[in-house]
Amino acid sequence: MLRSADYHWGIMVRSVFEVGESWVVLRRLWLGGRVAALCALWSCAAAPPTESGSHSVSAAGSTAVEEKVSDGKSTVTVLSRPGDERRKPKPAVGATPPLTDEVCQQRPACAERGLCAASGQDCVARSYADCERMTACASGKCAFTAGQCQPVPDCKDAHECGVRGRCQNDGAGCVAGAVEDCRGATLCPSDGLCSLADGVCVAQLPGDCRRAAACLKQGRCSPRSGACVALRDNECRRSEGCRRDGKCSARGGTCVKSCRESEACANGGRCGEPPAARAGEASCIVVSDQDCQKAAICAELGHCSMGLARRCEAGDDVECRRSRLCREQGRCTATRGRCWPGSKAECEQSTVACKREGRCNHDAGRCVR
């Protein structure tokens, strides 16, 4: 039994913790020989003897972080203190990586409900394209409303009727059955798909494209293979794309920037417009040595002269020797319009082929080990 002084000392220690005083205060009050009293208040156990004869304590199986304290004579390991549970931080919850469209498309809900697009941690139907993956929408009898794919009994209620004019059921699915279906669909005024051909709405007549927004905005004013395309420069020059973005030349069925302003000119020296007979279909062409000399292909590959095939080529050894290809790969001799290694000396001076990769010997137009 503790003596009266010890009794009052124990009350003082408990009071310190009850009012939440700091650990420093406790250490000042703690005197030798009071370990038993502390263990009555805290959760601790006797520790195995240390070299100095003092004791450390630890509860078997405890996951608490040990805290050793000593008064110089005895040592205890504190497993918990009053209020510790309130101070313990909550375990961090690992962030779940977001879904991808590919993951959603592999789930059954994609084929069953059209939930084929990723949105955070959920798979959703983002557009009618997701509905088209549904088994129930294979025939085209499907609508996309408020982010949901809904099978419908009649083609006239389907998404494809309002967009592509496929409003009639031919037994296998929804098709365009009348020119009125095409002209009532949204792709008629936007893309010129206003004529009927084999159950599909297409751009067939000149007026189909000329009245379409594709002509006004993008210069695609001529029907070709069922679609509106840009075949002539004057179609592009009248478009909004020419005035706004400088896309005033017809190439490959679309309006693009002139050859002089294109990457083909800056990189490959192809700065000339194709012949009028091939306008709208052909690529830009080389029209002068000067264009080749200003292009990146000259400094990089030594192709600084216009060749017979209307492309930039290596005209002589001098052009090759000025190129990066000569310095790094030893390809300093012009042969058939290109630069190749012509000798062992050319290979040996190369900064990459020889000095870095060890290909310092010459064999049949190549630098080899």
C-alpha cells in the first residue's frame, strides 16, 4: 500500500493527465521507484533486463509504437496514453485509378446497356456510338436520350432516322426508304447527304453539297463517291476556313493552307502547287533549287537540288558534305540523288557511326565495324 505522500503523488499524476498537461510536466513529477504506479495508469509490462540492469516493457502482440522513458534507474515502454486513440491519424485510403474506355468496353454492361465510355469511376453512355455497341441496337432501332441508350420498336423513333434518314425497317434493320427521309435528317443540311442510293443517304447532286454547311464553312462543295469534297481552289477561297484559317487550297478532297505555307515546303522543299489538272488531288511539288536549299531536308540529308522527279535530291558531294548526315553517319558522297559513305575516311570522321557506335570501316557503301 502506498504511503500518504505516495498516495497524494499518485493523485497528482492522474490529475495531470486528466487536464491534459504535457509529457514534460509528468517527467518532472516522476521520481525513482514510482514505475509501478505509472504502469497502473498506463498500459505497460516488464521488459527484459538491459546491460545496465534497467527494465523495458512491451505487450506481446501489440501493434502500438513503443516509447521508452527512463528516470535513470528504471525504464518503461509506453504502449498507450490517455487520449491516444483520439490522436491516431486515420489510415490513408489508396486512390483508385480511373477507368478507361477500353475497360468499360470489355464489361457486360457495354453490350447490355451501352455503358461503354469511362467517366471517373463509372462507365456511361457518352454518345450514340456507345449505343451502337449494344446487342439490342444492332438493327438500328435505338435512341440515345439523356445519357441512356433505349431500344425502340420503330425505326422512325430511332436515332439513325433523325440523323441519317434511316427511318424504314427492311426486315434486317433500319434503312433510308425515301428521299424525304434523307432531306429530313440532320446530315442533309450539315454534310449534304440529301440523296437516296441503295437504302443510304448520300451526296449525289451538285446542289446537295452547295446548299450544305460543309460547303460554306469548309469549301467541300462537290459530290464525290457519296460525300461532299473540295475539288477546286475557288471552292476553298469562298469558304469561312479560308478567311479565318488561311485554308484556301484544295488538296486531297479538303481545303488546306497553300503549299508555300505548308510543312511540306518547310521540311521537304515542296512549295509549289500541283498542276491545275490535278488540283484537289495531288500533293505539293518542288519547283526550284532555292526551295530545296531553304528546306530542312538540305541541312539534314544534303538534298539541296531539285531532281527530275520534282523532289529534292543530293546534287553533288558538296551538298552531302554540308549535311548533318555526313558529320554524324559518314554519308558524304552523292550517289543517285542520295548521300552515302564513299570511303573509310568518311566513316572514320563520323561522330556517331564511328566514334559512338564503332562503325569505322567502309564496306559497299556502308560504315561497318
